[in-house]
Amino acid sequence: MTTLLIRLAGPMQSWGTTSRFDQRDTGKEPSKSGVIGLLAAAMGIDRENWQKLEPLARLTLAVRHDRPGSLKYDYQTAGCAKTDAIIKADGALERGGGIISRRYYLADAAFLVGLESEDDHLLHSIAESLHNPTWPLFLGRKSYLPTEPVFLKDSIQKQPLLEAISRYPWLGQRVSDGQMPETLLVSIDSVDETGTLKMDSILSSFSERKFGSRFVHSMLISCPKETVDVPSENIS
């Protein structure tokens, strides 16, 4: 099996799976649907094109919490001034009915994400697209940009998923106090349908918004005793 590794690091990122109306949540780690959306943006896959999205949905996912970050939220308002008007769902204008929204995010988080497949060509194609993305990449929301390249120079690993994500150097070198943790949390897709149930597996194009379940195992691994700051270079 072959594994593709990517880095998701930035001052703000949000991976919501249960958001409704004015409250926008975030999970504690990148969601599978969110990661696939990022890959699709890099590859220039339209949100309605299930034929090209479906192979990405079959990838096995693992997430390593190199820097878990802190849960924060933005306090946002719309239409709260007396002179403001809000367009309702039926197209009518409503005055004086301001909206207050709390949008949760992870501050200063960094994750190492692994994607495993038997299709080496697909993984190499994804890696090339991450190096030269078709559309801008963001970390869950369009205003949340990565501060370090998503693409890693040595992103393609000829190792099984858990082995690759356990051995790759720690990404948390930018922590101010310089302290390395003893262990890191890893969440990995379960092959035997046991573990924690998550509802973030895509079942159709993003335009149809159909999501299904997947099972995830969580475990602690020893933190690699080295750090990495890999510049973005040509894959070859």
C-alpha cells in the first residue's frame, strides 16, 4: 500500500459536520469530507462531479494531532443596525431582525493527514495537484488559509498508512516553548467497523450534500524525536 501525507497548519481552521443555521461548529480534527473537499479544489474537480469525487471518497484516512490547537469562536452579526435589512429565504427584506452567529474554529493547530490507496497513480496525481492547485486551498472555511504549504516534498510514502503517519517527523516545531510532546493522538479509519462513529463520509457530489457514516479508531503513538520544516519543491 502507498500513503500520501499532507500538512494542514494555520492560525485558524474549522471542520464542522453538524452546523445548522447561526451556530457553526468545528470538530477537533479535519473531517473526511473537508479533506476530500480540499483535494477536489486542488485537482479542479467541480462540486457536482461525483464521477471524479468518488475515487477520493474511497481513500483511507488518518489524522495525527501534531498541534491540537485551542477551541475559539468568532462573534459575528448581520443586519443588527437600525438601517440594515436582511434578505429572507423568500426574497423579502426584513428590517430590525438582526442575526447573531457564533463560528467556532481551532486556533494555531497543525495536523499531519495520511491518505492510503492501492492506486499509486491517483495518489501521485493528488500530490501534483497539491503542489500546483487549480483553485485556492483553505482549511475548512474560505477565510482560513494555510500558513505552511499543504504539499510536502516527501509526501508519497511506500508504506502502510499507520506506519507512514507514525514515522513522519513531528510538525510542531513552531511551538513557542520548543517542547515536544511524548505522545501524539492519531485517528484512523477502521476496517472492521468498530470504534467511534462519524458522519462525514461523502456519498454523493458536494452539491447533493449526502453524507454517511464511517468508524474511526483513536490511539496514542510515540512522538517522533525529530521535527521537519519541508519546503515546497518539485515532486521529482
